[in-house]
Amino acid sequence: MNKKNEIHLDVYKNRSELHYDGAHVVFMEGKTNDAAIKRYATLKNTLDNGFLEKLFNDNLEYDFSKVSDNTKRLLVNLVDGITSETGRALVGLTFLQLTIKTIVPKQSIRLHKGSTRKGSFSWVDGVPMRVLDNTYNTPFLREKGLLNINKDGVMMTRSLAENYPYSQLFKAEMRGPFAEWINIVDALEDGSMIPEPALHFLLSILINRSNRFETLADNTCELLYKVPSFTLKSSESFLSTFFNTTHYSARAFEVVIHGLMQAMCKLGYTDLDLVPLSQMRSANKKHGNVGDIELKDGKVIVESWDAKFGKPYLYEELSELRDKLESNAGVQVAGFVVDSNLMLKPEVIERQNDFSALTNVEILLFNFNDWLKYQTEDLSPVQKNLLATEWVRAVVETFARRRYDVAPLDEPCENWLQDLNRLLSALVK
């Protein structure tokens, strides 16, 4: 390729210049101009007047023959790029960008920042996508159950907020279907993708995924009533098989631990109140949490557990726990549950004992099996059998997103639920 024609971005003090496919586009930095302010006003007014709700209601009758094969391919691949950990923010951002282009075709969707405030980074022709997302896009997608994204918006993925135009040269560290997303951006900007049909098609994909998920969730929950009664031993075996064989086992393990406490609370086997499950990858210390699973007496955390999958050596984790306990004086019992055998080396035991004495908290280290014995040692055989069935139900209904009040999983749960469905089906046969 001729270097002169090679795609490149020239960055100057007051502007960026994008060169690609023979095109030369200049993005000036500075307070938004009058034209951008008017476009932003049009966007807000249109969205305030129910644009997204109307889009949703009209989607069943939309003529999808208007959608080109290339558009379909890009959008399907984009949504298929969602995993348990990545992709949702890019899909949510694409939905917003398609919405913007549908309402105001002249607005560049490469420019995600616009402001008239002094000292704020802004493009002259940009609009504040973060505000549009927080106010309209993310609430809509969450309310309709179309995309399980952070309630604070897709721009919580910091790499999307870098002060560069969205292009093939966007160098922020990106995870997920970046290629599909940026190809969609390019197609919308060069006019090869028509925004309104593409927006309807993306909405349809998300609805279909949602409907498919609900069908799977219904089917899996129904299987619970067809399975012979669980014993505590069989439920432990069933759930161990699940979290050891499913994708992203660490999160599955955490839900299994939380699920037992859900069951204990529901059956009245504890007087404590269970704290709702934290979001995946949330920083415990930042949010004031002691562990992944917490039980309160009133407003005070008195018992806390951290689920550690694949981390049998807990030397550093004990230091982190000590720091958290310093700001949570009411904790009486705190510890770790690991999926395998613990590596109880002398330095770990010494640190465990030292920190217990220092904080006046009973710090416990358990593998999964021993933790279960600890939680159930005072229960009668009848109570254990009731708990066994309720435990499996809690885990299944959590992944079916039927317990959003106590277990608000915002990440896609379909793969986990498919694995649970497969394991339950094997027990019914």
C-alpha cells in the first residue's frame, strides 16, 4: 500500500485529521458550535417524545427486507461477540450510535464528547454521548431486558471515553467485538449502512435473544420440579459439576455460594439478612463490601465470605481482608471459600491467626465441602434435605434472572443456564 494512502490519524493541538480510503476528515477540538447544539437539541426532543418506545412497538411490523446482507452480517457478528465478560458495552454503544444517526443523520458518531463548558474536553461538532446514553439508551435497554449492561451506562467502560475519534485507529485497549463495531461506525459514516433499518434489525436481534432466553429460563425452571429430590450430598455434587465445567467458573462459583445463603434465609435457618449479590468485577473495597457474600444484622455486616475459584493460596487475600475489616467493625466472622484443597502453608496459617487476633474477628479458610459442613452442621437431616432442593432452585433461578432483588446478575446468563439445563435434563432421564 502507498504510505500516503495508508489509513492514519494526525493529531494536532486543536484538531485530529483522519485519512482513510482517500478521505480526509478534520475533527476540530473546542466548545460545541451552534449546529452541534441544534443537533443535540433535536436528539433530546425526539428521545423525550418517546422515540425508543415507538421504535420498540413498531419493530414487529418492520420490513426487514430494507436491511442489506452486509448490515445483517455485521450486526449479528457484533451481538454474537458478547461473552460473560466482554462485548455488552460495544453493543449498547452501537445501539446509541444507530439511534443518533437515525434521528440526526448529519451528526458524526465518531465524536462522543461535546460541551460548552470551559475546561471540558470537547469536539466542535460533537455531542455528549455519555449523557444521551445515561438518560435514554441504557435505561431503555435495561427496562426492556434487551441488554444486561451497567446501570450507569456503556461509557463506564473507560476505554470508550478516550479523547480520540472513533475509528480503525482507536488505540484504547478494547475487548470484545471491536472489529465489527468499528466497521459499523465506518459504514454509517461513509453512507454504506442505512441507520434506521440497521437500528430496527439490531433491536430485533436483541429481542430475539431475550425471547430465547426467557424460553430457556422457563424450561430450566420447570425441570426443577421433574428432578427427584436432592440430598445435601447430591446437590453439592450437582453444583460442583456445574461450576467446574461451565464457562467463567469463578462467577458461577460465587453464585453457588450466594445461592446456599439465599436458601438458608428463605427457609429461616438464619436470623441474618443476606446482602444482594454484587455486580461482576465490582471493587469490594470501593463499594464498602467486605466479601462477595455478606449477611447483616440490621445495617451491620456480621458475616462475610469471599468465593475464590482457582486460588487455593490466600496469603495476599488475607491482607486485603484485614484492610476491609478495619472499616467494618461489626464483622464477627469472615473468611474465604475455595473450590479445591487449600494451600495451608505455615505463613498462611500464621497470617490467619495474627489477623484474627488483631481484628478480633473469626477468620476462617474453607474448601467448598468443609464450608458447606460448617454452614449446615446444626441442621437436622430433614432440614438438610429441604435446604438441598432450595439451594439448587436458588442457583437456577438466579441464573434465570428470577431473583433480581437479591441476585441482580447483569451479565449474560444464557450459557450458564444452558449448562444447568443440560445437567438437570440428565437427572430427569
